[in-house]
Amino acid sequence: MCCSATSIDFTGPYDAARVAEAVSGLQRSLNASADFALVFLSSDYLLKLEEFTDIVRVDGHVVELVGCTSLGRTFNGAERESGSGFSLLAVHAPEVRVVITELSQEKLEGTAVPGELGHSAGNPNGWIGLLNPFGLSVEQFLGEWNTVFPKIPMAGALASGVDENLAVFRNNAIVPGLALGLEGALSIVAGVSPGCRPIGEPLTVTRADKNVVYSLGSRPAYEALESAFQSLSDLEKAGAQGNLFAGLASSEYVDEFEAEHFLVRSILGADPTSGAVVIGGVPRVGQTLQYQIRDSASADTAMRAHLKQAAGMFQTPLASILFSCMERGSKFFGMPDHDAGLLETVWGKHPSIGFFCGGEIGPVAGKNCLHTHAAAFAALVETKK
């Protein structure tokens, strides 16, 4: 075993002395310096970000520190859904090349983006992505990234914060986004679990204008939505308000559509007169759309299944990172620590951190996509020699 990992959780407002004390044991826990560390912190820490990152790197003996703000954090099997503090994962990986690519909208707009990204980012086996949705076109980035690194999985998320007070950072510098990749003796096993299940039937988009869907197959989009709603039980109908969504197929090359094949997007409006449905995404004519309902039972079943599927590639991971939608948590599941607890239940006890985010990134059918109401995860697994 060449690698080691440890995680810490700190609760409370920023206090330099307490932070220094909290991170001072990292080197002792790892029995070495940390080659890299990830940290998710509450927005109030941004006022002291430079001092905070300097303390972590110096007192914690961390070479590269990346992270972002979060509305809530996870630590091992527990979830902190609100409040000040931070969760940190430190990794000692001497036989691993850590590749960190800083992202910006200017790079995406450049004509030589694919060449630039391919040259600077090397050839990692997987990625962890942290993005600021106010500083980067997320869908554009993922499109470019999938072209440069086809079928290389990424797990990650959009930073969250209070009143748009959010940031992604590398060491003490705030950046629009970043991707951390690993080459060598440590692999990233990435996955994503949906929070919704399909209702009604999958239909082809036959008329749309930007994010307004007018017809699905030979039917008005509103009529198809009404039909999907009527297919629900009385109990499901009673809880459907605010929990109905549109699912856009990530790929048409599947024998039978399942929940994980859809990218869930909000329904922003619907007009029975024109038959139009406005969604929080831009579908293309010919794409499959199926309406979705969000419910905790299907989300729980899906999470367990996806974690067990990932566990087929390892026994217990060296460490893991969880990216859970801010709409999940105890209010959704009716119990605390659901997603973080499942990582520990299915994979065994291991160092783990995560955060409640504004959008999740995970692979579907070989492409990295932006998700909502989902839980994405990255398991760090030592490569067998």
C-alpha cells in the first residue's frame, strides 16, 4: 500500500488558532506530507481564504489544496447540512502524478481549447471537477472536456453558497473552475445516482424552440405531461407539486430507458392553451424526453444499487468524495446522514468528505454530464500492481 488518506471535520466560524490545531495532525495521520487535499467550506470562510489556505498548507503539510464553498458538508458517514466550518480530505500518494487544470471561460472561448487542455492536463484515469456556475459555462465546458478526454470519467459539482457568495479555489487563488486528475497508482472510480424516476412514456421531441418544448411525438408537450401525471397513484399525485421534472435522454443508443439515462431538468412553466412546456434545459429535435418524479424511495434504491455496482471494482476505497444535491438531505429522505451513511454502509468505513452542491457532474454512457437532484461520487482506489 503506497498511499494513505485521512479526513477531518471542523465545526464553527473561522478561527486561525483552532484551524491550525485541527490540521496540525494531518502529517502524523498520513505518516507523511499530503500530496493533495480537498476542502469544502462555508461561505463565511471566504473573508479569510488566503490565511486559511496558508495555514492548511503550512501547518497541515499539504502540497496542493483545492476546494470550494458549500451550503453544507459531509464527513465520513455524517452530514452537516448547515453551519460554519469545513471538511477536508488529505492524501499521501508518492507514486501518483497529481494533475490540476485551472479552467476559465476565456479558455473555453479560445479556438485552440482542445489542444491546450490536452497538452496541459496529461492523461489521468479519472477527474474530480469543481466549477463556479457564475464564472463558467458548465454545459460548454463539459462538451469540450468530453471531446478532449473521451470516456474518462469525472465526478464533481457546482459550488454552492449563501446569496451567490461562492467560489472555487486552488491554494489561495480563486478560479472559475478546476479539474483534478490522477495518474499512476491511484485511480478515480466515478459514478452518479439519480434522484428521480421516469413516469409516463419516453417520447421524441418533434418541435422545440430553445428551452420551450411544443410537441412530443404527435402530442402537445403539455398533454404528455398531463398524461404522465394521471399515471401516478393518488398518493403520488398529492406529493407531486414541485417534484415533477423533464428528463432529457443522454443517449439514444439504449435498448430500454432507465432513470440513469436521463438528465433531469426543471419544469419552469406549462401552458395548456399552446401545449408548450418550458424546461430548464435546451432539448434538440429528435431527442427523447420523459417526464420524471422525484421521490425518496426511488432515490434510496438507486443510490444503493449504484454504490454496489461501483464496489465491484474495489473492496474498500482509500477515500471517497460525495457530491449531493442541496435538495437531498434529511428534509428529502426523512432521516439524517442518508447519502454519506450509505457510502459507509456499502463501502465500509473509510475517510470521506463531500458537500451539498448546486448541480452534480457524473458520467452517463461514457459522457460526463451535468445532473440535478442527484448524488455523484468519486472513490479513490489504489491500482493493483
